[in-house]
Amino acid sequence: MTSPQPAPPAPIGRIPVLELSPVVEGGRWPAKATPGEVVPVEATVFREGHDAVAATAVLLDPTGRVHSWAPMTDVAPGLDRFRGYLQPDAEGDWSFRVEAWSDPYATWAHDATIKVRAGQDVELMLAEGARLFARITAKGLQRRRTAADAELLTQVADELADTTRPPEARLAMATRSAVVEALHRIPLRDRTTASAAYPLRVHRKLALAGSWYEMFPRSEGATLTRDGTWRSGTFLSAARRLPAIAAMGFDVVYLTPIHPIGTTFRKGRNNTLDAQPGDPGSPYAIGSPEGGHDAIHPDLGTERGFKAFVSEARDNGLEVALDLALQCSPDHPWVREHPEWFTVRADGSIAYAENPPKKYQDIYPLNFDVDPKGIYAEVLRVVRLWIDRGVTLFRVDNPHTKPLDFWEWLLAEVHATDPDVIFLSEAFTKPAMMATLARIGFHQSYTYFTWRNTKDEIEEYLSQVSGEQGAVMRPAFWPTTHDILPPYLQDGGVAGFAVRAVLAATGSPTWGIYSGYELVENVPRPGVEEQIDNEKYEFRPRDWSQADDLGVAMLLGKLNEIRRGHPALQQLRNLTVHPTTNDQVVAFSRRVRAEHLPAAGRPGATQDDVVLVIVNLDPHEAQESTVLLDVAALGLTKPDDVEDMPFFTVHDELTGQSYPWGEHPYVRLDPLVQVAHVLRVEGP
């Protein structure tokens, strides 16, 4: 039998178009975008000889028709690297390509300028120009141009043909900036060569930009009874917290597992092995005789109560995310009904979860290799059941401990029927695994942000996640989780919590906090990076009235308000780091050009949306610094007659104050007063 042969590669084409980006594994998986997101497209384009080349990025809608195109600019002169920006406006499976072409105008303008100035072939070069502009002003191209551009180019054609005019004047007319700009918009293209089309999957906006609030519903409304035992909170009592979460501007309320919890090897307070009567156990030890992943813990309420919680969340402008933790308590129905789904050790026992030296005796991991068809079908059933109950997002626990081909299949199945459902990968693991989980379909990913604390670490990481990686792996910045309390926050006090909130909310379009952040819960369990009296193992009702005194809740609300008001903070691949003279001060900006701004809410906007963030990383001492601004990255042009005098204005969105600034502004941030500037940059 003859083995199948790979398809022959496409010919290189008249003008090579190579090394396209964003392309994932040669197009095996789609790059990602959301409606309104500005997508940078790059390619290497060159040709033989000295004639000028140019390139165009072309966006194809889900039907395969050309939706729009954008001129590309050589961003690495000498390396032939071109970049343009596309902007899909609806969800669906789009695609893009790059078209390279010979640029006869740029070639002529370059040669004519040199020869006319040198007095060589002057009339011949101008005659060549007249012939060229006859093509440029052909009816087909002129109909596509604005009236002003069409009139200008017609004037140039007439001027070049007028031999009574001085040669220098005719050349100057044909090469001035207005002509170059008009031909940048609608060019004359020769020998156009198109690349292959590559996939671009456009998810809904929340897949890129949103704010998450994590809560344990059993803690909200939990009470201590007279006999010293705890009574669990319910969906009804947890719903009373929703207006406050919404008032802080969050988009998503994320619930840790709400299923029945096993009793075999149940963990006690602070992860001890000796659970006491009344200890609720870890909600990640899923399953009991009362049910498994499709069931609701009876202490929380019923399916009707859960749906009422979802409805109340929606009334408050919140969507509900649910933890998807594919592991089982020894008491889970699957253990009895499908023992083949688990790993049996030499002594006949089922292997529990381990990450040496950590042991999770209350959890059995699934083994996907014995009956993958059965496990796949059951997990898909469970996921669709919760979608039917109103869940629109899933935070997936430890996806890196399950097979990648399973996730690729599951995510594709859900996308086919419910494309609005979003999956967040909780995979604090090796970079290759994190990246591949994103490639095969996870919409968002937890990141290493939690452990990036120094100036160098933060600058490097912000640049990394907002670069080419951002075409696939959308980062979610979380200062803490129920499992993680980093040393910075253990020692930083209120100011430390404020610093990390500002960095998370402005450093990534998606960010989240774990309930209790407003109360600056920063006491660790000795020897580990997690809170003492961890809510994972006990009820933890909170006195939310204390949050008003600390001010963190107010800051969270203000940050979410600023994010909503600035499209620049809802994008990922638009970040620039600006140097500072103090290793405790970080500065970065985000910019969306005026032509890419949404029309709704900004009618007639002619100015870019630019946000500049400057943060004091020291939560204990005031820090001073000069910021060395890249004014071009801010969309500004420094006047020739200005040294370091103010020539633009910044408005602090946190305080309402405005400042006249120059290229090298001085800042002083006292953590007892204000840990950061979040500045709207306004033109001169």
C-alpha cells in the first residue's frame, strides 16, 4: 500500500511573502482576536534588484470575502519586515493574507529625485513620471479614492506633462508628502503576489478583556451556630454579595466548585489530614453518594437556587464562571461506576493525586488512557449541562495534568455548539505546555504575573505577553488566588495590594482578584505561599464593612471604571515600556490610534486613546524618578523648538489632576498617598 504523500509546497511567487505572523504552527490552529481588536500582521517581503516593494494586509470575513485591507510599513529597514493592522468587527472564523507588490511610484520617485538633482536624464525621468501618473489616475483607481486625493493626483499628472514648467517644480509636486500619503491609501500595484490565507478566530470581547471576581459561595452567609458548628452559606446568601461585586465594576463572578464533597481522607483546617466534625473539606475533592460533577452540594441549595443565582448575577451585569476540576473524591460515583477511569497501583489501591512532596489523599486523578471515549463523552455531557444551567465561562483547574488531545477535542466540540463559552486555563506550569494549551483552544491563561515583582521582571514580562505571544495566549493577571499569597503581598500592606491591583488591571486586558483582596488578607500559613486559615478548607465569612476603611475596594472600582472608559486598556498587543531613572518605578503605555477607535461612545474622535501608567513598586517608601518617554509611541511629535519644555498634557484618571509635561517628566509617588499615576495622554 502506498503511503500518502504531502502536498507539494506552493511556488514562491513573483515577489516572495515569507514568515507571516500571526500564524500558529503553519496554520494548524487559528490565531485569536476579538471584534474591534487591532491585529498586527507581519511578513518578510523583498524582491530581486533595486525596485521598491510594498505589502498589503488583507482581512477575509467568515464567508471568504475581502472585508478590509491595510497598508503595511517596513518596520525593520534592511531586514524587509513589513507590518500592518487589521481589525475584525464581528465574531466568527476569519482569515487573512498578505499581498506583496512592486511599487512603481516609489521606484520612480527614488530614481527621479537622484537623477534630476544630478542633472541626468531629467526630461526622460519626468516623461516616465507622466506616463506613470497616467496609470495612477486611471478611472478604476480614481473611483476608489476620495475626491481630494483624486483631484490632487490629477493635478500631479497634469504638472508632470507640462514641459513649460521647471523640472524641479514638477518633481517637487509629484513627490511631496500629500502625494505619498494619497498613494499609501490607494496605491498602484504591479506584479501582486498573495500569500496563502491563514485562520483567525474571532471570539467575543470578553475572551480578551474583562475583570473576574472569585468567591467561595459557601462562605458568603456562613454562620456559627450555638453548638459551635458551622452552617454553610447558600446560593441565596451568596447572591446578596453580587451588587457589591458589580458596584466595583467586575464582569464575571467565578465560583469555586459547588459540587458534593467527599468524606474519605477529607482535609481539615489548613490542609491537615485530621478533619474535625463540621470541617467542610476542600471543594476540589469532588463527589459523594449525593452526586458528582453534575450535582450541587445540598448545603448550597438546589438547581433552582443556582439558576436564581445566575439570574441575579445577570441582573447585576455579571456573568457566572464555574470551576471545572476533573478529579474525584474516593466517594465520587465515577469511582464505583467506572473504576477503569482511574489508575490502580500494584497493591490494588487507586492512586491519589501527588505533586511531590505535595500529596492530595482526598483526590483521585482521572486516567484518560483506558477508556478515553467514555471519559470524553461524560465530561462533554457535564460541561453542556452547566452551560444549560447558565454558566458561560469555565476556569479549568490544572489542565496541564490532562492530555492535550482531550482538550483540543473538548474545546472544539463546545465551540461548535456554544462559541460564546470561554475557558480560562489555570496552568502554572512549563512555558511549552501553557503555550500549547492556548494554541489548541483555551481562550485565556493564568500567567506568571503573580511572581513578577522587580522592575526588570515586570518590564520584561509585560513586553513578552503583549508581543507576538498575544496572538494566541491571552494573559489573565491575578495578584492572588485561593492557593497563592506571594511574599510581596505578605509584606506590602495596603500599598502593596494597591500596587499589584494597578499593575494587574492595566498590564493585561483580563485580570481578576480573589475574594478578600479588598480586606488586604495577607497573613500566610508558615512556610508556604498561601493564606493562613485557607478558605479552601474551612468556612470564611467576612466583615465587608471594613473594606471602606482600607480603600482597596474603592481603588478596584476606580480601576475597572478607567478600563471601561479606555479602549487602549481593552487591547493586549499595544504596550510600550518607557525607561525610568529609578529601579523602583515602572512606566508603560497603551495606545489605540484614532482610526481604530470604536465609533460608539466616541463620535468624531480624532485623537488617539493613550494611557500612560507609572507605578511605584516600593510599598513602604516614596520614590522619585525621571521618566524617559518615547513620545512617538504616545502618538506625539515633539516640536523642533522645544527642548524639555511642556508640549502636551496628561490627566490623572485616579485623582482628576492634570499636568503639563515634556519628554522627560519628573514624578514622585508616596505609597501612603498614591502608588501610581494612570494618565490619559492628551495632545498639545
